[in-house]
Amino acid sequence: MTDSDRTPPATIPEADGETLDVAALLDRIGFDSETNVLTRRQAEVLALREHGLRQRDIADRLGTSRANVSNIESSARENVAKATETVGFAEALSAPVRVEIPPETDLYDVPNLIFDAADEAGIKVSYTAPDLMKRISDGASTAVEGRNVKRRLLVSLTTEGAIRVRQATQ
């Protein structure tokens, strides 16, 4: 039997001494292992970590090693990142507005690029220029340093005016 096949204890003490019913929590937030990219064990570990438990405490309660919990958590976070990127890609495919932001672009110039493309498509942008700069900077992570775009970015705009920022792979 593997770790992902075992059923965890029904309740697990949280950091504040209260108990957490992990199965009930996953049910409450709608976790379904048949349709999710995470295994049930990965979902359990992430839920416990989000509730403040340390990897060592999770390992003790699940009857496994801290290293195994670390591996499960790492795999889970990688799966979440891949799923997020996949959703971003799918949204970009259907987005009516896609703006490429080349490297060495001043972040202060980006809102006008987006506003111009949105105007051309007849879409109202739901953000102010400062909000756009913050969303782009936050969404681009390390691709933006200060006011300078370091790597090519792809910005998609939905018909509702929401944006999604992705780093170009090349």
C-alpha cells in the first residue's frame, strides 16, 4: 500500500489545539480526486499546511516521514503551477485581445499598449493604469524588475475586461 492509498485520521489537531477534519474540509471545498490534478494525499498535505501544520507534524499524524511529506507537498505545488499555466494558456487561446510585451519595455508604457488593443477590440478594461502595472508586475513575477520588463510577456484580455499575464517560454 502506498502513502496515497492510505486513509488519514479523521481529525488532526491544528497548531492552535483545535481539531481539523481533513476529509470534511476537502469535501466542503469540493475536492474530487477523479477530476483534480492532485491526488487525495497531495490535497490533504496542502490543506494541512494551509492550516498551519509543519511537515514534521503532518508526517507524524499520517504515519510517514517528513521527507515524504516534503516530496508530496512539492509535487502538489508543482501540479498546481502546471494546472494554473494550462488554464492561462487555454484562456489566452480564446481571449479576444492578446498583447505581447517585449523585453526592455518600461512598465509605465504597458497600460497604454493594453488600453489601445482593448479599444481596438471594443472591450472595456476593468483596471486603472496603476492597477494594470501592479497586476502585470505581480503576474510576471521575476520577469519584471522595477519598471523594466526583462522577459517577453503575454497579456490576455477577456471580453469582460479581466487580464491574465503569462511569461513567454521563448
